[in-house]
Amino acid sequence: QVQLVESGGGLVQPGGSLRLSCAASGRRLSSYTTGWFRQAPGKEREFVAAISWVDNNTYYASFAKGRFTTSRDNAKNTNYLHISNLKPEDTAAYFCAASEGRLIMSRRPDPSVYPYWGQGTQVTVSS
């Protein structure tokens, strides 16, 4: 079993930046793929980014390219999502998820392939 705990969310002004963290326990993530999803009120959960810990290969949703960066720290067993130039439309609960193995890119946006999820961290972008 893998337990995931997100942190780093908060209230940020437009144009600001945040780094979200997803700390894992129970298993080392060195052979996993981890993903970030977000869900705004009244909307479906959407894929943001994913990274394969096997080869550090990353994959982003189209809207996320350029402002979102996912990375991992093997020593800390932690996945990160850095968001820059935050916009009000980025307001959402952000969730990290994990799936054992190296997911091919076409599968990474599918939330059903991730059996492990964190509880989410809220990001609110407002002036």
C-alpha cells in the first residue's frame, strides 16, 4: 500500500507561484508513475501532469505546458508540482496519485489507472 499526502496549497494572488508536494509512505516510488490531477467546484477531475520515476519521463496536459512542472525527489520519496504565473482558473483542489510501473503516455491522463490517491490540497488564486 502507498499512502500519499499533499501539501503546499493556499491562497495566492494572480501571477504568483506555488510548489505542491506529495509525500509518499509505505512503498518507495522508484518504480512508480505519479500523476497530478485537479478538480474545480462543479467540474470533473482533470489531468495535469505525470512523471515516471523509472526514467524521469514527464507528460503534461496541453493547458499545463509552460506553467506547470512536475518533478520527484527519490531521497525524500516525494513528488512535486510547481505552478508559475497562477491564474484564477487554476483554482481547484489538487490531487496526486500513484500507479506501480512505468505507464505509457497515453494512459497517464486516465485517473482509473491510479489506485493510490492523496486527500488533495486546495489552491485558490484570487486578488
